[in-house]
Amino acid sequence: MAKDAPSGTTSLVSRPVFVEGEISGEENLHVDGRVRGAIRLTGDLFVGASGVVDAEIDARNIVIQGAVTGKVVARRQLEVQPSGRFNGECTAASYEIREGAVFEGVSRMLSSKSQADKPPAPPPDKPRTPPPDPAVPKK
Amino acid sequence: MALFAKDKPETAPSAAVRTDHETAFFGAKLSIKGKVSGSGNLIVMGKLEGEFDLNGELVIAPPAVLNGEIKAVNVTVSGNVTGNLTAREKIHLEKSAVVNGRLNTPRLSMVDGASFNGDIEMKKPAEAALASKRSAQK
């Protein structure tokens, strides 16, 4: 699936650039500048030390060295590095918050509510393997 | 060693590799709706709907598709642009460029094969400066 495919290219919003609006795509994104609006990526988001993001974010892995504000979904992992600041509401499958990092807001685990985008698991009340049927002849 | 670890796409690019880059890059699979502004250079290969206002050089490379208002100091087009292109210094249309709209630039160059439908307005920077001087003197 595209979700797990390594996305080759990494786009860059460099330090003097400001993007206002929606950024979406099947890539990784590195932000050293400023982004306001929304970011939806199948790949990873990396917010560099000078990066300032105020957006609704949906990405695979999110690494924060700069400042991020908003409602965030990291389908795999959210990492806030020592220089990073996060402010808002985050849903992620896993978290890594380093010492010195700032995390203010709500965090939720993705595993409990991620059933929508994963193939449904077999219902737990049914046995996984059907009982052997004596009527079927063995080969 | 880590600088050349190209076979590990899962790892985020390290800050050390990236900090020197001041040329922004929007890849082919990225689409942006809204406004991009600031200074520095920018290479676009993706889709944009909206506005570019850049105090630097803009390169629109295939397979880029841009729709909207574009302003920069220098613009080089080899992708697809619909809308108004304004350059403070120069516009260059490459062979593979497809432009529909209005060009506004003091200098223009076009390579044989480029496709362009629309108007061109050329004001020499000297003329523009003179005009503003005259109006200031009045």
C-alpha cells in the first residue's frame, strides 16, 4: 500500500518562504519556513528548528524541531526533539518526546480509534480457525 | 556516512544536511492550494492553485501545473502555467513550457517550441523609474 511505500522525494519549504493554504501530496515535506493552513501527506513531515507550522496535519511520521500548533495526526509516530514545541491536539500511534521538548495539549493513541483506516480485524467472539468438519473428506 | 545513507528512506532527513538549502522545492506529487510568499528561490514541479509572490527566482519545471497569479524577480517556465506571470527582471519560457495568460516583464526570452497564448506587457525598468520620477516631480 502507498501508506507504507517509501516516498522518494522530500519537498522543502525553505526558511524565507511562507505558505498559506493547503499542502497535500504523496511526498515527504521538510519545513524550515512557515506554513499556515493544512498539511496532508502520505509521507513524513519534518519541521526544522526554524520552522513554524500552524496547521491541521495528517502525516505518517512527524518530527518536530521547531514549533507546531494545531490538530495533528501522525499515523506512525510523533517525535518532539529537545528544541521542539508542540501545542495542540495530537493523535499518534507512538510518541517520542525528548527531554527539553515542550508538549502542551492533548495526546491520544491512534491504535484505539484507527479501525477506520485499517482492514477490520476478525470479530473476537468467533474462533479464528473453523472447527474441523468431519463431513469433508481428507485428501 | 549518514549523509549518504540514501537507502534508508524511512529516516527523516537530518538537519545538518538541510540547513544550508535556501532553495525551496515542491515535488511533483505535492499540491498546494493557497498562497506562497517570501524570498529565496523556489523550484516547483507540483501543482499549485493560488498565488505565488516571491522575492527571488522561480523555476517552474515539468510536470508542474500552476493556476493563478505568479510574481517573482526571475521566472523560468518549462511546465504548464495558466494565469498572470509577472517578473521584475526576466521571464524565460523553455521548450516544454505551456503558458496561457498574461506576461508582464521588462525582459522576455522564449525557446522555439514553447507554447504561449495571451498578452505580453513589457515595461523597461528604466522607463518605469522615469515615469515614477516624473509623477513625483509634478
